[in-house]
Amino acid sequence: GTCPSTETCCDLGNGQYGCCPYANADCCTDHAHCCPNGYTCDLSTGQCLKGAFTFELAKLAVVEPEANATCPTGTCPSTETCCPTGTCPSTETCCDLGNGQYGCCPYAN
């Protein structure tokens, strides 16, 4: 999954990505909000700041990873998330699809 060109892709900090509704936006350090380019995230007030201008932080919309490729079925210990070795290129992340299959997400980590 990717964001439209009019939006900005932000790391949600948990291996997922979210779309900010602004182009070239600044992603906030809380991994949940964003502000338009040139604005600063003020997490304590929940505002985007730029000089005398302020408005509410924008919430990121979660992007569902696409399974661009189906990886071989494998099992993992329940204590960790893993995939069979070598199932995705090193530039991608292997995700458990929950049905005994794995998908390659086009984002590293």
C-alpha cells in the first residue's frame, strides 16, 4: 500500500505506515500525527504551529500492506514474528498474512 501523491507517507513506528493528508508533510514524533510542510508538531497542545498560525494535528490513516508476493508457508515460534529465511528481498519486510501464508511488504523494517 502506498499513499497518493498528494499525501505523505509516515512511519507509524510499529512496522506499518500511515498517510498524512498533506503533501511533503512533517511527520510528528508520536508516529500518529502530522502537520503541513513548514509547520511544527506541538504534541503537548495537539497543534501544528507556524508563527502565529495554529491548527489541530492531522491523524495518520493506516496503510494496509499489500502482499506483492506470496512467500512459502512456514511456522514460527508464537513468541516472535518471523518468516522463512530468504522469502522476501532484503529491501522488503515479510508479513504473516494470518492464513498460513506470508506476503512481502515493499518497505524495509
